[in-house]
Amino acid sequence: MNRCLHQTFSVLVILLAITACVLPGQTAQPQAIQPTAGIDSKAIATAVAGTAQAAATQTASADLFAPSQTGTATEQLSDGTTKYIDYDGGFEIIYPVGWLAVRPNSEEFDAALKKQGAANAMLYDQMILDQSNYDPSFDRLFCYIVRPDIEKNIIFGFSKLAWGPADGLSIDSVTMGELVKELEAPDGIPGFRADTAQLHEDGNVKMIEIGGHWTTNDDQGNPASFYSVGLFFKPSSDSTTRLLFTFVNNYRAQISPDVKSIMASIKLIEPGQ
């Protein structure tokens, strides 16, 4: 592992506080630092109350119907990929082998921080920073491009998934142009210049893809080059899912196929099913 890449990622970790919040169309707000990313006690209380009520009202005829599911889930598939299911939003996505996908403020996040983070200082620092900038109103999933097949115990980039249940973004060429302007604006991703702006429609999913590179300096004044991809799609007419991927530009050839596979895996489902 050369020193230049380590320096690059020291910049990447620091800059996450900027780039992780710059999903176009959302106003970046300073987030209070969370003392620890533990179990959401309110969610547990709600789940317990719901379970008790269901048990109290259960009848023989109710067994004929599957209960509606809410919230989110991750599932480790047999081929080593990770499926993320958003029951509220009505969509699912599959992340490739070598990507660590964890939901913020969850037991799985804590477990990954203790296990994978213990062997990977760069991952640990990135997760701690994500934790401190977690916005429960939008943030649904954090992903880390660890790719141990390339090199062990580092990260090559990160991704953030946000879902807005009342997000009126349109998926069309006009919106795509506006998003490019937002990303390239001084308060967007610093130094970002788009080289890709496309509308995709695969099956029942229509999405905007915007990609571009940006360069900043590390703490020693050396240039550090990154590539970012923004994806935008609507699981329903009144909601929008926004994904931002950022990774070291030198590894674009290895990481870009992973991003394409994620795009191809996006599937809309009935909310609650």
C-alpha cells in the first residue's frame, strides 16, 4: 500500500463531513454528535407495543394474512452480496461482495465497528465520522468499499443512501441539469466537475445518474483525486431515493463496475411487503 493512497484517504475521511451531506436538493445542516450508535430505544418500544397489540387481537382468520412489514432490513445472500430492503420506501438494492453495508444507529453498525473496524483503522475513522453526522430524517444506509481482494484493511470509498418520504424531485432532463449545477456549485462537492449525466430506465425503475471527478489537497499540499456518482430515483410519486458514491479516482476501473451492478440491482417492491 503506497503512502500516497493513505494520505488520500486521510483527506477522504475528513471531507466526509462535507460530501456525505451534499445530496442535491437537501439542505446540509450541522448534526449533533451522537455519543454512541446504539439501539434506537423508541423504535424498540414501538415494536414491542405493536407486537403486544397484535398478540392481543390475533384470531384464527388473521393467520391467513402475512403481517405488513415496516422499516428496513439487510440480508446476507449466499453469494456474499448484501441485500438492503426498504419496506417503507418500497425498494431493494443489492451491494456487491467487498462492500460493507450497514444501517446507521443499529446493532449491525455497532457490530461492524467493533469487528471490522478493529482491524481497519481507516474504516473505523470513517464510521465514527458517519455516526457523528447521521441524520435520522434521511439517512437509511451507509456503505464502505473495503474490497479486500484489492488490498486488505483499508477502504477505497464510501456510499450513503437517503430516502425522502415527501420528496417531489422529478426524474427528467430538466432536473438532471439542475442537479449537475447544484453538485458543481461552490456549496456542492468542492471542485466537482460532471463528466456523466444520463437518464436510465431499467424495467420499472427510472433514474438519473451524475458522475464526475474532483480534486483537493491533502494535509501536506499534495493533490488527492476522487470520483463521485449520484443516483436519484423515485420508488413512489411522492418520494425520492438519493445515493452518493465517492471513491479514490485511481481505482475507478475497479469500483465503477460495482456501482453499475448496484444500479442494475435496484428493484421496486410494494411498500410493507
